[in-house]
Amino acid sequence: MPTLAQLQTSISSLLDLPGMPAVLQLNSPTRERAFEAYVFSLLVAAIREAGGTAEIVGRISGPNPGVVIFRGGPGLLGSNAQDFVYANCTLGNRRFEIHVDVLYEGTSEAIHELDVSVYDHDAAQRVRQAPNMFAKTNKLYAAIECKCYGETLGTSLGRTFVGLVADCGKLELDSFVTNGLSQGLVRYFSPTNRPNRFFRLSPLHPAHEREFIDFVKQTLRKWAKVA
Amino acid sequence: MATNETTSKDIYAEVLARLRKVGAAALADEIERTVARGVVVPQPESKLYQKSTVLRPTTDDEKLATAIEFITTAAEIPLMLERVRSAVGGADVKWLPERLGTEREEVSMVPIQGAKKLDIDKASKLLTEIIAIADDHKLNLPEIA
């Protein structure tokens, strides 16, 4: 078995890698945005694996933009202030879109931020005709809360997400995902009526990544009535 | 009998010092604040309840496990961005505020550019190695209060 001294050596070698100090200096909002984009890419992969299509579209430039621009903070689905991207998807007869960091109007008319969401394509097209309008959650199919590991990962985030989902109407998929672990959240999400949760979702844990992709695939295939 | 074996306490202290040296003081501070909060542990029986939960100070192994969790989850961001690039196919990935000056949180692009110097394969190998050794030594992340 490798010794603790070897652990120390491996950590030192990691910190000594050129470019690593810059990575470790990234502030918490930057890490959050990167994790959300990663979860977006896993959804894209899941839809393609499920036999569907997922085309990356820039709000202004159209399909396959040269530079992929994500929102730096929550914003309107139809915003044309920047060339924000979304994934235009088909699966069976369903047409839908995947968005990152969009503000939605819930059933109570309160405004909610959703890290990664799946929204009806036709409804999104209508919202884009009025870019300053909040998309309503009645055409929202999936809500995913993403949390990059940090000191604030605790049960309060789970409570907030449960409250948010309750104001979104019926969803086909609702999940809380993080690249870290919180035993408090494991317990909080354990009752069967709570949203699904995925811990240690990261390229360093391929089995967990696979579990999440398979879950999304199965859920969306069932919803789209694809065998 | 005296030994000069490396302990989890030594590694934890060195890791924090190294993080501060490479300019990641914010991450080191976050680790210290987290371990200072203590650990939640279930208690089978107490004078008051049949089953209860108590708060106790973080042990040296748990402090190191927490530091490793923070470092590995922060260091894997470039690996995630590689996945994003391969899924979206664009030449570059950026984050922009909807309107300049309206952002509530600052997304720092400069370090992301700096991170491009990183050898992703080497980083991935070392991160996997660190996680495996920590698992072997049962350096499990506790339930932080």
C-alpha cells in the first residue's frame, strides 16, 4: 500500500504542475460556472447516446458558434445581449432545449434561477420573440441544481432546491448534482419524494459520470416514448 | 519508540502552506474555516435520547481528508472544461455577463486563461493517484457541521 509520504509527494507534484496555481486561484463563482457547463455537456452526451440530436446554437450567431459563450450569471432565456448558447435537441417526437443559468417564473410567479434546465423548444421560440420576458415553468421539463464543492455545500442548499422544484410544477427530471460529497445532503435527499441526487459527479469518477448519463438517458427516453 | 514517519497532521500543515505559497490563499482559508466547524457524528445512545447526533472537533485524518476534497474538486476544473469543449465543439469557451456591470458575481476569466498551460493528462493521473492513496488510508470525508 502506498504510504502517506507518497500521498504528500503526489500532492506536491500536483501543486507544482505549470498552470495549476492559476487553477487553484479560480474564485468560487468561476468554478460554479465551469461545473454547470460540464453538467450541460453531460446532458448533451446523454441525449446523443439516447439516439437523439443535440445541436449547439448561439442565440445570435445560430448553429455551431465558433466561440461558445455561457452566461456569467443568471439571465433571461431569450436574452440577445450576448451570443449565449443553448443545445437544440430532438428525441423521438420531442423537441426541447438545454439551457444554462436561466431565470424562470414559477407557478407562484416568483422568479427562480436554474443552473441547468430543459425547456420546450416551441415555448422557447415564443420567449425569444420577447427577449425581456421570463420563461414560465409550465413548459419546463427538467431542473438541475449544480454545486461545485466548497464550504457552503450543506443541507440548506438541498432545502432551497426542494422549495424551488415545488414551485416549478410537474417536472420530468429534477436532480441535485455536485462534484463533492456532503453526508448531510446524502441524508437530506434520502426520502423517496425528494429530488434525485448525484455526488462526486466528475471526470475523476467515471462510474459516477456514467451513472448520471444513464439516469438522464433513461428518464428522457421514457418521457419521449423512445424504446 | 520514536518514529519519523509522515503523519496526516504534517501533510495537512504542508498543504495549507503550499497553497498559500502558490497564491491560493482563498482556498486554504476555506479549508481552515471548514475544518474549524467540527464534525457531526451519530451517537447510538445518550442520557437524553435513544439515538442522537453530536458535534466533535475534526481529527487530523479528517482535516487532511477535507483538504484533499477541496484540492481535488478545485483542481479538476480544467478536466471538466475539456469535456465541455469536446461536447460543444467550439474553438473556445467563455463566460460573459448579460450586460456589463450587471453581474452579481464575478467570473474570473484571467486564471482560466492561465490554466491553459496545464498538462491535463498529468493532472488527471496525479489526481487519480491522490484519491486512490487517500482511499487506501481511509481518509474519509466526514460530515462537516
